[in-house]
Amino acid sequence: MSTSLFHNPLSLHEAVASTDAIVHFDLSLKPKEVAAFQALQIKGHRIYSNYGDLADILREVSVFLELLGNSSETSNIISEAINRLTHDTVRAFNTETAWVELRASLPHTAFDIPRWHQDGYHFLPHRGTQRKVVFTPKGARTLFARFPRKVQAEIVKRARGIEFDDLKGRAALAQMVESKGSTESASTLQGSIFTAGSKDAAIHSEPPIRESRLFISVVPGSRKQIQTLDDC
């Protein structure tokens, strides 16, 4: 197995234009935003979800970050960065809106054994491929695995039979990934775009979470598509 942590930086628009199942891009953060993310405090587990009401992100994310123990100044700087990245993503994908989720986590052991899996379709139509944008400006970044096509089919088949709490199954699958594939994650200050839904969707896992972490995902789509997620 080889592990890659560093990649030639692509812009968001270049990454969206790529046909690769996994592609990493430069977040293009401003120096004050980098400093704010480095100073970010996370004093509990919290989740924020926004189903297409992007005009609310600037205010709601700032409140979310203050509830985690941050000053209004730090919260405002970070919310402005997330708001910009969200709207840039919607424009790059040429969609109407997006489902945006922030997950703040304290250290825990749930993913010390990787949970290798594919994401299913987020919304209709259930055909072709859909894509998700993720970035982790604080803490460990999402793990991705690459395999030859024939091996990928074997890994996917094995992964589908493993439940979240099946630690022995997860450990056995992790050994297969180690021996038959290569793994990677985005570099610091990079995000990732990966495919979901199809049989060739990206295989990925949450990383071991041994420090405070802020994970952000953006799923672009039409207003109708994103609204169906809120109705689930």
C-alpha cells in the first residue's frame, strides 16, 4: 500500500471538470481564514445542516461556531469562508443550491478501524454518478482508497455486507484495502470531490479522529433534489 498526502493543487473549477472519482483541490483560503481555522475551538459534538437555504449560512454557521466556544470574530471569519466556498461550489457545478453539513467532533475511537464504504445516491434520479465536495479545515481529513477495477468490485462486494458495529468485518476489510490498494487524503488546506451512487463510486472512510475536528460537506443539486433530503 502507498499513502499519498500531497497533490498538485487544482482550482475548484478544475477539480469539478475532472472525470476522476477522487480529485483534490486548493481551498484558496485567505491568511486570516487560515489563522481563524487554526484557532477554532471545538467544545462538544455538534452538527449543522442546511438544505438549500444558502442565504442563511453566513448567520447560522456563525451562531453554530459560537456555540462551540468561539469568539464572534473567529466565528464570523470562518462563516464567511464557508459561505464563499459553498457558493463557489454551486457556481462551479452550475446548480441551483446545495445541501451543506458541518460536523464538529471531539476525539473519539469510532473510526480507529476504518469504515471503508461507498456513498449511495443522495437524491433522484438514481443513475449515473453524483458528486460530493468535502473539506476538513481542522483535524484529520477523509481517507480515500484506489484499486484496479477488478479489485474495486471485490472490495465493494465485501464492504456491502459489513455493518457499522461489525468491528471484525471492518478490520478484515481494512486489511484487504492495505494489501490490494493505495490510500490518500487531501493535503492541508485542500478539499476533495468524490463520486457517489454508481458501482464505481469512490471508496472512502472517516479517518481516526484523535484531535478536535471540523468536517464540512457540500452536495450540489437542484432545489427540488435538495429539498427531498430535508424531507427524509
